Amino acid sequence: MAIRGLNFENIFPHSREFDQGGGSERTGQATVVVSQDGTGDTDSIQEGINMLPSDGGVVFIKEGTYIITEQINITKSNVAIQGTGYGTKIETNTAGIKLIKCVGADYTTIRDIQVDGNNVSAAAIWLENSSNCIIEGCFIHNANNAVYQWENAGNSNDNTILNNKLDTFTVSAIELNLGGDRSIIVGNSITGAGNYGISIAAANYCSIIGNNITNSTNSGILGAIGYTTITGNVCDGNGTYGIEIDAGDKNIISSNSLYNNTTAAYLDSGTNTQIGHNVTA
């Protein structure tokens, strides 16, 4: 940052002559600014991630629409992608790509960005062998999935999906395909999923709390889960069940509002599951 005094020249000019410190290309710094107006370190999100040191850091993305033709890859841990809210938009017109793909990237945080797949992309955010991640305060729409978690010869556990607005998906909005123990899915607004609002294939010790799920083609919540709490959710106008549990033991399903679904709830199997204080209509 340039420092100016009255009638004095710049003491520390911001230039491209340096790789560290005051230069506009700050490779190896723990915070990188991405901007389209020339006030950042780069105008490329991927380049901003690549500029971080091996032990991670923060990529702050200023307002603007960032149109990508290749997926953004996060392959190091402890990386935070921070936007300004709805005004920071990542968009693609390239069919089949994942907009943000995290592989082996534990402790990743993606916060306060808008992601638009334009009805051509695969997952907006893909988590693979990445644990202890947080996706919070994002606006995600028009993709196969908002968040897709894939476990491939590794673990993707202890992830948190919190307070996001998710709409219009070809498949499921949040899909934990494999793994996902101790997942926390709280306070999300989900509408218009082509399959399920939240789908968990096989996980234990999860918390699914206070989500609002409407107009999914199939069930609002689908789970093959155990030792999991599903409480305080609103499932309204979903095509099959409000809540559908196909397998799992020792779950708690309570205080949910299940309105205008084809059937309120369905429990296929499981023992010692507690069900109570749900409202159906």
C-alpha cells in the first residue's frame, strides 16, 4: 500500500518489481487480493490460490463477475476463499466443469461468494478427501449440485455447510456421496433440487438442523445415516417425502415441520431411532 504525506512522494510505491511485500504480485504471502480493477495482486482466482505459500492463506476476491473456463483447483490445506457476498460472482459457461474443486485440501473455507453454473456445470463446489472444511454464506445456483462430497480412498469428514442460499439444481443441492461423518448442515435455504435437497449416502454422527428445503423433485432430506440429529428443519412441497431415512440406527428426528410433501416422513429400517414433536400437514 502506498503511504503518502502532504507534498511528499510515495515512500513505498506499489509496483511489479518485487515478489514479496509491497509489490502487486506477492507470491508467498499469506493474503492475496483478487480484483478486476487493477487494485489487487491478480485478476485470476486460480493464480491467487497458486500464489499462496504451501501452508495456505487467504484469497480475498473483490466485487465483480469472474467468468471461468477451467475449474478452480484447491490442492493445499488451510486455504480461505473470501468474497464480499452476492457481489462476488464466480460463473461459467463451460459444460461439465466443477467450479471449485478441493482435493486433499483440509481446513478449506469458502465464504461469502455467489457461484452460478448457468445450468451447464457439474458441482459448484466439490470436496474430495478434504476434511474440516467450511462453506458458509454463499449463494449457489444453476448446477448439478451446490456441494458434492466424494471420498476416494481417503476421508472427507467433519465438514460444515452453514447458512447458504441454494437454488435450482439438476441433481441434489447437497450430496455427500461417500463418507461425511460428523457433517454439520445447518441453516441453509434450499429450493428447486432435481433430486433431493440434502442427500447423505452413508455417514454417522451428523447434525442436520434448521434447514428450509422446498420443491425438491424427490425427498427434502434423504439419509442412510446413524447417530444423527435431524431437527428444526422445514420441508415443504417436496415430491416424495419430507424426510426419508433408508437405513441407520440411533437417529433423532424431532421438531421438524413437514408440510405439503407427498408423504411427511419415511423410515425404512433402523433401531433405537427417536421420532417426536414433528408437525405434519
